Amino acid sequence: MASRWMRLVLVLLIVLSLQTTLFTELRPFGVAAQVVLLMVVVAGSIFGVAIGALTGLIAGLMYDLILSTPVGLGSVALGLAGATAGLLIYFFNEPTWWMRSIAIAVVSSLGEIYYPLVQATVGLDGWLQLRLVKVVLVVAVCNLLLSPLAIVVCRWTLSERKTTL
């Protein structure tokens, strides 16, 4: 039986392929939905800080291998987003579905801000612009709408299975 990390890599490959094909063409208000960020944030909000950060690091590394930016930027930004999601939901004892959805939208906004901040930290110019406000709002709304499906997929992907012999 496959471990949850193997399932995570396989599911992230599918999500990454959707991100780079379908969601680059579907651009509400000229902004691409960030489904890789959504999966990372959902993992952090369901399974906590450590799993969210690890999911972000793995997804970020996979995403970095496609982008033309330096390797590691996406890992840092998505790792921070996953850890932030785990920290934000940590303060609620047994959060309801709508609390989790709001947390996903808020952390998606923060995650979208983390990436240009990390890029500016390493000296890549031109990323912190006024357009970022529009991008943050559209990504937050898109991830809020896609979060119920992402929650189901992420629970299946990262749940630990008990093996019986």
C-alpha cells in the first residue's frame, strides 16, 4: 500500500499539471487561480503546521522545477503558506467547515503575498506592484470556491491508512 507521501506526490503532479494547463487559460479578471497554493493551504489547515510546511516544500520544489525562477523560492513561499494555515487553524478547537474555508481564503491571500516577498528578498525586482492587490483578492475568492473539493482530495491524499495482515 502506498504511503501518504507517495499519494501526495502523485496528487500534486496532477494538480500541478492542472495549474500549468487548464488554470493558465481560465483567468478570471486576468488572474490565474492558484490550485497548488490551495492544496498546500488545505493540507496545513487540516493536518497542522508540520504537514502543511512539508506539503508546501514538496509542492514548491515541484513547481520550481517548472518555473524559470531560482529553485527554492516556491518551496519557501509555499512552505510558509502551509505552516501559516496550520498555525491559523490551531487556535480553533474543532473548527467548523466555514471557519476552515475562511482560513483557507485568508492564508491563500497571505501565500500569494509571500511569493513576491521571497522574490524581492533574493533580489528579483518588479514583483511588488499594485496589481498584487487584485491578484490576492481573485486568488482568495477562487480558492474559497474550490476549497470544498480540495478538502476532500487532501483528506484522502494525506490520511494515514492502517495496514492489517
